[in-house]
Amino acid sequence: MNFSPRVFSGIQPSGDLHLGNYLGAIRRFVPLQHTHETIYCVVDMHAITVWQEPDALRRATREVAAAFIAAGIDPKKSIIFNQSQVVQHAELAWIFNCVARIGWMNRMTQFKDKAGKNSEAVSLGLLAYPSLMAADILLYKATEVPVGDDQKQHLELTRDIAAKFNNDYAKSIAETGAANVDGEFFPITEPLIAGPATRIMSLRDGTKKMSKSDPSDQSRISLLDDADVISKKIKKATTDPAELPSDVEGLAGRPEADNLVGIYAALSDKTKAEVIAEYGGAGWGKFKPALAELAVSVLAPMNNEMRRLLDDPATIDAILRDGGERAGAIAEATMKDVRNIVGFIR
Ligand code: AQP
């Protein structure tokens, strides 16, 4: 392997960003910019796999960009852009549609969850979503992708697509001289899924993922919620009646308690064991106010900064455009080789 370390990750502008997106993804993007080349994308082309009102899509795209910056991602250090500005994403996704197999797509649990019983009526894009995601990552030959646990299966598919492309086109890759020392053109990307908050659960039901598309606003903490709303949502969160256990093992079989302790741990950069060492035996009357105070102390400054940035959409758009140009240069270099490898004449 001789691919230079590069991180890519994306967030869909498909609704209100929530605490799960922040703890599972955005917060973890920030330190990586000090150790890696980092590319963070607002994946607007993914968002339209389900219907988006055009004005709402524009607003949500700027919101995700504002959240990146407010969380501490420096647009000079990292590349921040929206996917549709770099047309090569769609171009590579088409090639990957021809590399990937329909059976692979049909096995994706996110497709099954989102399509439900209605799989004949959802968009073709929703089925092909993981192929576009593979293109997002491999266009930049990203070696690592920080994501929440729900994206693990899609990352495995990205690895399968990269391996099949490397294998199907091995002869052409060798002839065009674009291979690494192992004869690979695309890296076999590693997912970065770690920490106490890889899957934040709904505040109403500890067995369901916190999600933008949950119809209950009470199920999630939105990154644009103010301090009062954050506090109320945490205090009203569904829990069992028992006090917190005296060790981490005691959280097993208690999804709501496990979730709230995980949120506390992630927000305070501690392990669940450290949180339990402090709060073991405490009742909800003590733990929930402590969690609410912590959540507000972390999220309120970010919320203020997001609002400030959103007051100036022209500046956000300029940052996205600049990021799009920098990303586009890398993407075009990859696509020049890909077109050649596949046999397209230019
Ligand atoms: N509940 C979660 N806990 C931890 N990480 C999460 N992520 C999403 N939900 C949680 C991570 O956030 C990143 C961006 O996700 P996305 O917006 O691209 O897509 P998603 O996973 O489909 O997000 P949502 O919020 O659940 O949206 P809907 O409701 O539209 O499906 C990813 O890294 C994801 O792992």
C-alpha cells in the first residue's frame, strides 16, 4: 500500500442536523485535519434520493457547511464543498453502477429500512446510493472515512467496489501505469468507527437510531435547538425507572440508560466507565440535569456560531465554491486515469 493518507467524509443536507450526526461524525472530523489531508463534503446529490424542496435543500446545504465550520473545521486546512459542484462524483458513480451488482445493493439494510414495503415506488437513486458513496470516497482515493456505525455496511460495499474495479481492470491499470506497488488503482478504504457514540439512539426509544427523518422532533437534539429546548428534551427523554448501575456491564439490556451515558461520555471526552464511576447509583433526577448542562455547554456556542454564519449565506457559498475548485482538481486527476483504464476515448 502506498496511497498517501487522506480522509473523506460526507453529511447529507436532508433535514435538521442532530446530535448523532455531530457526535458520530462531525466532532470526529475536527482533530483529523491536524494529522491528515481532509475533505468534508455536503452530499446534496445523496439528499435528493428522497424528495427535497429546492429551497429547503439550499438552506440545509448551508446549514451543514455552517455546522462543519462552527464545530472547528477550518476551510483553509480542510476542503469543504458540496458534492454537486464536482461533476466527477456522478461520472464515477455511473462507472461504479456498472461494476457493482444489483444483489449487493438489494442487501443494504439502509435501503430496506428506507424503502420499507414500498421498494418498487422509491427512487432508483435510493437503491444506487452506495455506489455514489463509493464514488465520493474513491474519487479522492481516501484511505480513511470517519462515520457512525450505521454506515459500516456501505463502507464494506465501497471496499468491495474498489477491489472489483482493481481486479476487473487489472491489465488496463498496469498498462496505463496508474497502479500502486501492489497493482491497485483504488485503495481499500478503512472505516474509522470508534468512541462511545458510534450510534446515538432516539431520545424517545433507545432501540431506534437518532435520525433526521424521525417524525418526532422530541426524538433528537437538533444542532440549531437553543439551550432551553436542549434541556427540556433531555429531561423528558424516555428512561427506565432504575438508577444508574455501579458498573458499565450494568448498562446491558438498558438501551435508554446506555444511550444517555454514551452521550455524556462523548460530550465530555470520557469513556462510559469513567461516567459510571462518577454517576453510578445516581437517579435520573441527578443525572439528567447534569447531562443537560453539559450538552448546553458544548452545543450552545456551536449553535450561536452556526446562526452567525447562516446570517451571511454569500460567505458560506464562497467557501463551498473554493472547496469545490480544490476538490475538483483532485477529482479530475483521478477521472483522467479512470477514463483511460475503462477505455473511454477523449
Ligand atoms: N444516530 C447516529 N449516531 C451516530 N452517528 C450518526 N450518523 C447519523 N446518525 C447517527 C452519522 O452521521 C453522518 C452523516 O449521516 P447522513 O446525514 O449522511 O446520513 P444518515 O446516517 O442517514 O443520517 P440520518 O440523520 O439518520 O438521516 P436520515 O434520517 O435522513 O436517514 C454519518 O457518518 C452517519 O454515520
